[in-house]
Amino acid sequence: MNSINITDKILQLEAENRRLQRAVEELSILNEIATAISSTLALDQIVVLIVQKCVKHLKVEQAAVMILAEKKEEKPFQTMVRRADTTANVLPYRLNAQLTGWMLKHQKPLVINDFPNDDRFQGVAEETFPIQSLLSVPLLSKGRMIGVLTVFNKKAREGYSSEDQRLLTIIATQSTQVIENARLLKEEQTLIKMREEIRLAHDIQSNLLPKKPPQLNGYDIAGESIPAQVVGGDYFDFIPVDENRLAFCLGDVSGKGLPAALLMANLQATIRGQTIIKPSPKDCLRHSNKLLYQSTESQKFVTLFYGILDSQKHQLRYSNAGHNSPLLFSEGEEPVPLETGGVVLSFMENFSYDEGVVSFNPGDLLLIYSDGITEAMDAGDEEFGEERLAALVKENMGESASGLIEKVITAVKRHAGDSSQMDDMTLVVIQREKSNIQLGGDHEN
């Protein structure tokens, strides 16, 4: 009787010793993870430590952390870190769609100790997917599942125990918040980087536009562009041809933001290059159109007004590629729209543009604008409109070119009120000074 009692006591002490040993091991791994979480380690390093401890202390072949990518419906889980027991010569295991679907639906621990014969996942096990057992627990942050922590193939024959599930759940609970915080930090850093890149794009685009108006004898010239976003698709330029001739243009690229800004930069390079070798407006547009067609996506296009002003002959040669018709104002007369030209650039590969010629008399003013001016809407969806724009210019013909641009932009913003700017707004004004009357200088050639 006494020997039986002694044996029972020994067995109880051994069981208690094993329990205490497991508790010490659990406390050790949880302490190591907690220390890592409170450290300044990067997210990848923390997760690597977590899966390494899981492989070692749970005595499994592999462990993996998978993060839920909410915007990817076809493949919602992305493996973040996977680690294996280096002594086991095994290929990396994975959770297939059936398993991840089960975790998404139930959001609770999944324990399988005889995977090939589990009725819930028939057909999943195969030679290239040699999972015998697995334990997967959700990573839950404020009731929302952000990923899963999974261990594969328990080395012990009896498989995963309730203690294994409890320990992995505790590890997941400890790890979730740091993983979520690190992920949010990474997203924030990505956003900051993106904003910096957009800021740099804005600076680059600003440098592409003229810094100051050109000086042309007898003319007052100004231009300004206000993008609806940080960067835009409107473009204007002044390109000296020789001492008496100035090429100028105003274009509107389809779309907004960075894609439009990139096409705008391509447009500028193309127009400047063609102005050097093809000074005729119709030839410049014909060749520019072909180059843009060959280097631009089919759904992208550009409207552009291009002209060359001869300050000696006081004559403007121009071609309009589908842009809002610029208005030529003369005192006491209705504005004349400059429409001659052809289709928008990059719409068809080969197109022959027409060319128009008009005279610039003393006091005449040319207004070129993008549709962000006339299509600006107020709270009642009423556009600023071409009539309102023309009337405003008539009333302010005595203003300088830059002063007139300022008045127009102020009027458009006042019309829009609290409505956000929906499109880029760009203006170019060219006015011949009244005092510049030269003998024989007002004829057309």
C-alpha cells in the first residue's frame, strides 16, 4: 500500500514537473516575444522572431504569418514571413484557398491532426502539399481579422494539443497589435513618400512652364496655369524662333494628376523639338501629332493651339488642334474665334492640319484659355461660360496682360464660390501695344 502511494506521488511529481517545465517554456517564449514587440526592431524582424519561436517551442516543421490584403479578392492573403525547421528537408507549405476561406469565414482557431483524411478539405492534400497536421489561429485587431498565424506538421505523433492551441493563441494575441501598428506605419510611410514624389513632380512640372513672359517689341504677353491637383495636364509655352518671331502654344492633356503631367512633359518636349525644325504651325502640328500617336496610349489625346507671332509684320500664323477657340479682340468689334486647324493630337497617326493667318492691329488682344476657365461651375452647376469670359475681357481691354489674367482668374473663382476646382485653369494673353505704330507695319503678307 505504501509502495503504491509512493509511486502515485512520484507520478504526480513528474506530471507537475512537466507542467511547470511547459509553463517556464511558455513564459520564456512569451517574454522573448514581448521584449521584441517593445523593442525598436523592424516589423519583418519581429515577425521572423515570432515564427522562429513557434517552430522551436511548438516543435513543428514550419510556421508562417500571412497578412490579409483586403483589396485583393482573388488572393486575399499574402505571406509575410515563413520559416522552417532547418533540420527538416521540406518544401514550403502554404494555405490554399479552401483553408484561407475557412479562416475568413469562421475567424477562430483551426486544428487538424489528420489533414489527409479531414472531410472539410478533401482534395487539398497531394504530393506537392504534404501537410499532415496544422494549427492556424486568426490575428484579430479590434474584432477585425488582419491575418493568420499557422504552424505545420507537429513532430509529436499525438499531434497538436489544447496547450499548443492556447499558446499559439496567446502568441497571436500578443503579436497582432504590433503587426497592425507596423503595417499602418508602413502605409503611412508609403503615403508620405508618395506625397513627396508628387511634390517633386509639381516642382519638375513648374520648371517646365515659362518662368517669366517673353519680351517681344511692341507686345505685352503673359501666361499662367493653376492645376486642379498638385500636378496637372495643362501646358503653355513661349518659344523664340528668331528675334522677330515668337512661337507660343496652350494645350490640354486628357485626364488629371500624374498620368496627365507625364504626357504634358512629353508634349512639351515634342512641341519644342518640332518648333526648331518645323517652324510652320501646320507642319509642327502634323509631325507632333504623329510622334505623340506613336508614344501615347490610344485613350489619351491632347488639344492644342499653336501659333507664331511675327512682331515685324504684326501677323499671327496659327493652327488649332481641337482646342477651345482662342478669341481675338479688337476695340469696338466682336471677338473673332480662331478655329482653323484640325483634330486633337494623338487621335489618328496621319493628319494634315490647316493654317490660319490674322493681323495684329494696335490694341488688339488675343486670349487663349483652357476649358477649366469656361467650364468652372458654381453651386447650381452653372458654367462660367464663354460669353461671361468675353464680356469680362471687353470691359478690361485697358489692363496689362498679367492684370487681365488676374481679373479673369478672380472672376472664375468668385463664380465657383465654395465649389472645388474640377479642372486645370490656364490662360495666355498677347496684346499689341497701341503706341507701337510703325510705318508699313500693319499689312498682311
